[in-house]
Amino acid sequence: MLKRDKIIIMITILLVDDDERLTEPLNRQLSTLGYRVLTAADGQSGLSQALLEKPDLIVLDLMLPGMDGWEVCRALRQFSQTPILMLTALDSEEDRVRGLEMGADDYLGKPFSFAELTARIRSMLRRVQWDQDATPDAELRIGEILLRRESRRVFKAAAELTLRQKEYELLALLMSSAGKVIDRETIFNQVWGTDWLGDTRTLDVHVRWLRQKIENDPSAPRYIQTVRGVGYRFATQNEIK
């Protein structure tokens, strides 16, 4: 359950996969855990349901008839920041990174266990709840970068930036601890959750994307600094002046 304006609302999960041998047991198992589950067997109907039903989380298969998972993810990101867990039988780093670049928040390789799937879902939903519980009107400002917690909006000077969910969460973590080195394990625990089981290079990909958006020269970053062998730190206001 998620709290919205002090009202308890059942969490809705949309499963988009054309394999009924997978979706039927997942539907039953997730329902027993208290989730409201919707299913779609192709990309177009999955996209339609996502926009109509506005689920709290989407589990999206890559290999779909007609409109594939990459296309669905890219289309969704034009209208929605709903967390997307991408399912894939493809195991190459290139395919995983492509999914993340399209806007997916996490990925899970097939075959997988139900326990692993639910761990990923719970981790992603915890991040949603953390965002909803953020202090109203709280702002973080360093140099030209302004982050507004309540509205989840980020600006560079007067221009608003478009960030993926994990990019926003990573930036919020780094800015809130400006001047301090945050090790990689702590970042994964805070941004991806303690249940993260994926490729640790995902963090470096997200840092690269963030630098492309907030740095004047991503190859010589002023804001997000790499501390080799440890993790990352965000520069302080005095360092940026």
C-alpha cells in the first residue's frame, strides 16, 4: 500500500508480457501479496493501459509482438515517470544499457525467481514512497543547479532539466550530501535499494547521463566528482563559486 494525502491506496502493477505461462502465475502471486494486477499481451495495449490506468509500477518485457518493449518504454517516458522494471532474455551489456537509455529504471534477466522479482518491485516502490514523503518546499541549490524535492523538478540556471527517476534520486542524494564522498555501496542502497542485484556499472552510466545534463563540460565535471576506488561526491557551493 502507498500513502497519498494520508489515504491508503492499493498499489497497481501492470504486467506487459505475451507469455501467459509467465503472466498468469505472476498475476496470482502478486495478487496474494495485496497488489492490484493488470496485464497486457502486446506493446500497444500495454501502452494504452499504462496511460489509462496510471499504474504505480510497470513490469515490461522487451520482446513483445508489434510494438516492442523499447518502443513502449520510450513512448511512456514522453507522458509518465512511472517506474519501469524491464524483463529481458537478452544478456548483453549493450541491450541493458539501451533499455536504461530508453527510460527503464531497472532490468531483470529471464529466467528469474518470484522472490527476486518481488524484491525488485518492493525496492522500486520504496523509492516512490520516499519521494512522496519528502519535505514540502525543500530545495537544494548549488551553483546553477536547483533541485525542488516536493515537485521533483530540477533546474540549471533558468532552464528546467528532464531527468529519469533514478537520475533525479541520484542527484538528490549527492546534492544533499555535498562535499562528502559517498561510496558506491551506499549509493546503491539509497537509490536502487538494498535488494539491488544488477550490474554495478549501472551507476556509472547514470552518472554519465547526469553529467551530460548538468555540467557545462561533462569531460571536466565541476559538480559530480569521481573519487576513484570509492564513489562520488558533489561539489559544495564554495567550490563552485
